[in-house]
Amino acid sequence: MQDIVQEMLMQKVWAVLGSFANEEKWAYKIYKNLKKSGYTVYPVNPRLKEIDGEPCYQNLESLPQVPEVVNLVTPPQATEKIVEQCIKLGIKYVWMQPGAESEEAIKKAENAGLNVIHNTCVYKLTL
């Protein structure tokens, strides 16, 4: 798994999906940390228009470019639907934060040939 972690961290265009309602939310912390670390990062949440003056996108299809990595900080039921979008868009890397994963989402992604990480938090790896 360490090889896939390093491979994902080498990808420079990420989408973070989750709640950015305040600075204490993990999606917000991950988004800010990835940006600070030099990544291009797109926040995705259909209920928000912007985050810190940057646009927040409704879904993966509305991004200005297809991300290389999708980082999910979402409920497992939402993760399952988002994995389907990743497959449709040809996204090869999906990082499911602890609590976002489900067996169904993991199996669906792996069966489609996606590289999947779960049960590991990207936040501590990009400090």
C-alpha cells in the first residue's frame, strides 16, 4: 500500500469532496493542507458556492479539469455514488478517508481498475 500512497502523492491535481462548512472539518483541513503543499486542489460540495474566495464545485463533472486523485471525506453512501462518477470520468486514484469508505465502494473501485486507499489519512502525509 505504501507504493500506491507515494504514487498518489506524486499526482498534482486533486479534488476533495466533503464538508467545508468550517475550518475544523477534515475536508477543509485536507483541502488547505494540499494547497499549501503545492497541489492544485478543487473543493467539491453541492451546497457551497465558494471556500476562502475560491469556487466550490457542485460535482466532479463541473470541475475545470479532471482531477488525478479524488479524496473523499463523505458518508459511505455518498462515496459509493462518487466512485461511479470517478469510473465514468476515468479517474484512476481514489483516496477514501477513514469513515468515508464502504466495502461496496472499495470493491466497485478496485473492480474497475482504480487505485484505492482507505483507512489512512492524507492530512498527516502532506504536512
